[in-house]
Amino acid sequence: MPIVCVIDDEASIRKGLTNLLRSAGYQPVGFASGEGFLSSPWRSKAACVLLDLQLPGLQGDEVVRALNAEIPVICLSAQTDEQQIATCLAQGARFLAKPCEAETLLNTIASCLEARP
């Protein structure tokens, strides 16, 4: 069961995403901050990361940079900070605008996992 880490400071979004992932057969693990994820043992176990771009502390693009493409990252945001999105895409992350359809999100996760070596 692939581990998908969800990093979002809004508890309701984290809970909704983890419930969706669990029902789709993934093992979700939630984090309220990028720092919490980066310093956790889950960093080395995650098959994919869902990452909100607007976070307290480290912003999403900083988390993507810290991961250095070691894990597939799907950035999610309701904001359209073009520079932050461009930075994430340049680092190899994917981007989906919030809200997105559950099917689109699950298909994007599956695509990330298939592309992993």
C-alpha cells in the first residue's frame, strides 16, 4: 500500500484528502506544516506527497526545493501565485488547482507512482 503524505495547514482539507486516499487504497499520513513532514521519518517512506503551496513557515515551493525531486510532489493551491507555481514545476513537481475533482487527483497520483523508477 503506497504511502501518500498530505501537507496542508487546514485540518478539514487534510482530513478530506486522507479519507479519499484511504478509500482509494493508499496509506495517507497528514502533516500541518512542511517542517513537520521534512523532519519526520515519513519523508523517506513516502511514495508521493500532496502539498499545499500556502503554508505557515516554509512555503510549498521551499518544501519542493528541500525534497530535491527525491519524491514525486503534487502541489495544490487555491491561490494562483504564478511565480511559486513556476518554481515548483521547474523542480519537477506537478500542480493542481484547488478544488480539483477526486478522479483527477487520484489519476495524477497514479501517474506519479507509475513514473517512479
